[in-house]
Amino acid sequence: MTYLAHERYCDEIALQVSQLRELATSGADLSARVPTCPDWSLEQLVRHMGGALRWVDAMVRARAQEMIPPGQVPLGGGPEAKGDPAALDAWLAKTGELVVGALREAGPETEVWTWTGVNTSGFWARRMAHEITVHRADAALTVEVPYEVAPEIAADALDEWLELVEWAQRTGVREWATGLRGPARSIHLHATDADPALHAEWLIETGDQGVSWRRGHEKATVALRGPLTSVLLAFYRRLPLDTPGLEVVGEREVLDLWLEHASFG
């Protein structure tokens, strides 16, 4: 699998931090419930995302060889003041500067602990780029503004999610992954608006042996078609399958089963 360049992930984290700051300081109600993460308010979402970035910053700077407990990260929970957009914005701005600086300085190959065994700083650059890409979508849905993301980032986010699901099932570290085993089934994801050079189509196969996937246009038990960003968000369970512009062709229950079980939440 070909990943994007390390600097591209760093650039995307910086951009997404900036865009998340705009959403959090646009006059939005910080106490508003996040529809796609209903246990959180908008402020809690921002604090969660910033805390994850601060945690990664701490591990990359320390060249950590084991997990640093998140509770030991200075200001990992956010600013002391609650409900203060200015304090939240300043904290998130500094967070972005720290983590992007640490990742750029480390480069992609520095050895750092990760929870998958791929122990490189490059893993964290990619993981955080996609983590904040999806959580900014949560924030955009909360404040009801349009959401866009660069096509190459959206496509790579789908690649990474499939890699993580495959890893979870292969290693047995997530109980939900066992629900993806069973009779042979397949899912085709097709981004209808993407540049053909991006090859934004995926074939996912599940069965008794587990999950496998590849890029490509192939017949499947069920297909999810639509704009790339919508396909990404639907596959991350951020948009319902009946969202205008999305189309499900074939045995929808196969896709429903995947979405029910393929979740870290």
C-alpha cells in the first residue's frame, strides 16, 4: 500500500486544526450535542481531539517506547476554563503547533510506540490526520455547515480504516471484529466524483477467514456509490445511507452488518 508523504499528513493536521478552530469560535454553542457522537458536546469533542494530539505530541517528543498514560500529558484535557471559546481556541492553536512541529522534526521513520505494533512516528502522522479529518466532520455536522476534504485525504482515510479493521480482526484485539466473520460476502465502495487517477474504488471481502480488501472496480454483494466525501462519512457512520447523493445497490443488510460491527466505539 502506498501512503501519502509524511509532510502531506503534517500539512493536513495543521489545516484541519485551523478549520476546527474556526468551527469552535464561529459563535457556535459549545454545549450543543454532537449528533454523530451524542455523548459529547461540541466543546468535549474539541477537547477530545486536542487531547489526542497533545498525547501524540508527548509520545513523539519523548520517543516513547511504551504508552504514556494520557492523564500524564500536560494540558491534555484542555484549558481550565470551561465554555470559553477564546481559551479553547488558544489551547487548540498551541496544540497544533506542538504536534505538527514534533512530527515534522521526527520524520516518518523515528521509532515511537503505537498500539498496532507499527512503531513509527509516521504511523501517528497518518493516524492523527485522519482522526481530525473525521472529528472535524463531527463538528461541521453539529454546527450545520458544509464539509469538504481533499480527495487524496478522503481516499487514504478509507484505506487506513480498512487496514485498521483488518488488523483488529487478525489480532483479535477488538471483540466486535468477530461479527464480521461468516458466509462469504463483499462490499464495493465507488466514489462517483473522483478523478480516475485516484482509483477511488474499493472491494472488501469478508468470510470465515476474516476481512480482506483492495482497490478496484469489481462486482460485489452490495455497493455503496456516491461522492467521495459522502462515501467516506457514511463508511465512518457519520452519514446515514439514505443521505441524498448516496446509493446502495444490492443486499443492503450486508453493508448494515459491516457498519454495525466495524467500529472502535
